[in-house]
Amino acid sequence: MVLFMCLLLLGLQDSQVLVLSNGQFIVCTKYERANGQVTIYRDGQVFRLPDKSIDWPKTEQEQQKQAEPTKPKPKVKPAVPKPKADRAPIVLTNDNFKSSSPTLETIRVPFTSIGNTVIVDITINGQGPYQILVDTGASITVIEPDLALRLGTRGGRLLNLSGVGGGIQSEQVKLDEISIGGAIQKEFMVAAHAIEATKVLGVIGLLGQDFLGRYRMELDSVAKTMALTPHGITPMPSQASQIEALNRLVEEQPGRMQQFRQAYDQLNRLYQTYMKGARPDGVSSTLSSVTASLNDFKNYSHRVEQSLGRVDKQTLTADQKRAAMKFTACFAELDSFLREAIQLSQLMKRSFSSPDANHNELDQKAVSLQREQRSYESCQN
């Protein structure tokens, strides 16, 4: 029996991969570099990052690897795990805010620190990057007046800066867009005010809770990264890691298919042997091995199905999308077919060891398996 598994190589051949300076990946449809900015197109969204936030040599290496044919990876000894950091990441969240940002997943950005301060890059209306101080104690984001008024428009009222000086009022300025590593807020109001402490640090102002409160914020002092996840969204592994996991499964396909075919052919031969009345020695052990191989392949197909469900289909080519859709559409038939094969193997083991076994039950199970096999092959065609 030949099983037509619709598992094509679902790699990153038609997508672009950018490697950030902090080692994170961004998978996108395309990107453009201009004026110190990188414009990134992904999932129908467009966002910008500072050009210097991309590790361009590593990005080029990654894209060269994606262009090469996928080859089975040689087995290597597992790496010795690094010791866990003593300090757990700091998590801050505020459910009083909801993000209007188009960001749909966790954004991780590198930060620098001077003492206990956290400083990140910010772009304003596509300009920058500038450096800004993260201040979870400030209710309002404050930007140096000259820059705020040059890039924004006056909001028409005064803001009370009680969180950054006590009783000070400042002019409100409307910015079209601010972005922290791709975490974007549109039509964002800030206070235009000069703060002496920020001048000393060489930053343009303070990033307050009016921005930070829209996200679940996690600071990793070991990796020196700040993670921002919009409220109501569960942080998920990056698409690059999801596709890498799928590619690893696809790389296993030839070996898995060979193992399955051997087990299934052996099951067929043993069934014919049983129906002829022969009872060879060691058949119980052989059928145990067959059952284990069929179960292993069934579990493998489930992992493929789950992995396909996590992958952003927009990163796949048209052929890859069709292959993924066919596999998903026929998965129920494949699962039923494998279940019947496993049950037949288990029933044959009992039948070989019992002289009073019910041949009719075995025949019915064999007919049921053939029916499920035809149903799966029909779905594939």
C-alpha cells in the first residue's frame, strides 16, 4: 500500500526574515530601507523600525540559508543548557488601558540602562530613532518641546504634569504615530515639556503609562530586552520559531514515511499469514513493534497538524498553502485510517496468541481498515 502524504516543504522560501540586534526574528512579506528606517510589510500591516535595530550581516546569512535546499540535519550531541538567570523577568501590566495598536503579538526591543533607568529607541511620525526613558511612574508621556512641536500639532489645551514635577502645566501636542520597536500608537497625545533629568541622560523625554499601560510589559534584565504584549493577547512564540519547528517536522518526513510503510507492509503480510493458518514464532513481538511504529506515526501526524495551525499562512508560497490546506482537509481521514491500522495490529496480536480467536472480528476490522484507507486516498485525489 502506498500512502500519499501531502507534506511539502513548508519553508520560508517566499518570505523575508529580518534578524534584530537582540537576536529576535521578524518574518515579513517584504521590507524597504530608506532614510535610516526599515519599512516592514506583514499580515496586511506596515510598521517601521530604526535601520540600526536590524543586524544586517546576520539577516543576510539567514536569507542565504532560506534560499538553500533544506537538508536533514546531522545528529549532534545536545548542548549543555545554560544556567538559569538568578533574576526572573519583571512583569508590569495595567488592565485599565486597551491598545488601539495594530500590533497583534509580543514585540521585544533591546534597552540600555544607566543605573536603574531603562532607555529604549522610539520613532515619531517615522522620524528617528530617538532615545526615551521608560518611566512607569509617569502618567503622561513627555517629549522635549522643540522636537514635539516640530513633529506634531498643538492639541489646544494644557496638561498637568503632577507625575514628573508636581503642579507643572505643559502644552498638549498630538503626534500622528509613535512606535517602540513596532508597538505602534496612532494619534498619540504627549506633553511638550523640558525635564532637566532627561537632558542629562541624553534622551528626548519620558515614556509614560498612557503608552506603557496599553501593554503587558516584561523587562528581562539578563537579555536586556523589553517585551510589550497588547492586553487580551497571549504571548506566542515568534513566527520564525513556529516555521522553524514546522520545518524540523518536515525534515523528519522521509524517515517517518519509510518507518510507516515498513510497519504497514508488515501488518499486511502478517494478516495474510494468519488467514492461511500459519503461526510463526516471534509474531507477538513483531506485532508489538508494528503497533509502536503506527502509534509513533500517528503522533507525528498530530504534531504536523498542530504546527500547521500555528504558522502564519501568509509566509507560505501558493503551492505550500495548497499543500497545507490539503493536509488539514484530509487530516480527519488520515487519523481514522491510522486508528484502524493500530486497532487491527492489536487485535492480530491477541488472535495469534489465542487458538479460540474470533476470525470474523478480525475480518471485520480488516474491511474497516480498507474502507478508511480508500476514504483517505479519495480525499487526497
